[in-house]
Amino acid sequence: MNEGLMGYRIEKIQMTEEETLFYSDAEKDRERGCIGHLRGDFGRSGKEFHSDWTDHAGAEEHKNDAFKKEIGSLIELLRMDVLPDCPRMFSYCCGHEECRNSHSHTDMCWGFRILTDQHAYYLRCTPILGEINFYCYAYHRDTLFASLAKERGLLPHCFDRLDGKLITIFLGELGYYPMNLLIDEASLAELNREIGATKAQLAAMKCGSMYGWNVPGADPKAYDENGHLIPDKTMEGEAR
């Protein structure tokens, strides 16, 4: 799902570890760069809009004017599509069954991811009158994906080569980012050595970018030190 929100892209999560990012976690929030969260509801009528912000400890340096401006603009834009009122939130969510959140106390809960250059937002929607209808958790993107990479034994990003040109693969994203730069195999290997990438990690990152980040082949343990798939391991199979 790729839907434009005037410069923002709202999508489903790509890794099982992301399902917990829609909730507070006192032990991991600091390490993952959680800046804070916004929560809100649509009142008794389902047509109102009430919200309040909660800071999370340890990410004060990221709560700057640029962040405040961005999240303010994001919420305004989300109010046009996802958060206008309770009935329309419900309608939007029902159109994205793949985004149901499995960690909620109710089946009526959906989770969406929004990535920007500097931040990662995880929007949890519960279109039920009388409940908190939404939470939006904000993370410093580089800090978050560095933490998730560490948990996975992977890298926040790595480099590859396609048709002789350099491409970048980012953890948790399908596809790749092309770079208009010709590169040979030796130079590519040097770039990946500089970021400390092993051959097993590179193979897992490439698999994740193509087949999804929850398949067995997206785990570096599926490969030997030369980046070859260990027998009986498959690049496509049941989710982690």
C-alpha cells in the first residue's frame, strides 16, 4: 500500500518487530529513539477532535522545531484522510485489512507506518466510540532502525549493484533506492566493508528487500560466512 499524503507515504509495517512500536515500552523506547506520542479521540459524537502529547524520556535532542513543524503538518494532513472523524476512520481502516494490529485487546485496531527523511511515525487507529481512537508514536528514524538492525543482526542499510549502478537497500523497506553512480564490484565491496557488513548480512538484506523482511532468508543465520544459503534454508517460506 502506497498512498500519497502530500509528500508523506502511509503504509503497512514490514517487520514483525514493528508491531510493538505502536505502544509505549519503558525498556526500549529510549534505545529506539522514541520522541513521544500523540493520542486522541473523536468525543461522544464521533465528530470531535481531542488530542494531547506525551514526551518520552531520552530523546530530547530530537524534539526540535523541525520535528514539531513536521508532526504538526502530518497530523493536519492525516485529518483529511485517516483522522477526520470516527466513521471515516473506520471506513479507511476497513479498506486496509492487511494493516490490522495483532497486539490490541480488540480486533478493531489497525496500525500504519509513515516514514519521512528524519522520523518514523506509527499510527494506531481504534475506531470505537468511547475509547482512545488513535495513538501516533514518533521515533527518530536513524536511531530506530539502528536499534531494529541490532536486534535482527542486520544493518540499517547496505549497498548493492544493479546494471552496473550503485543501489542502497534499507532495512524494513521493499525494493531499493537507485543512485546514479556507476560502480565496479571491488568498489562495492569496499563500501560494504566500511559499514561493517558481512556476506551473510548482505545476502539477508538483499532477500528482505525482494521477498519481505519476515521470510527465513531475511535472517543472516540462514547463510554461511560466504553468504551462501545453508542447506534446508529457503529464501521464501513461513514468516518468522
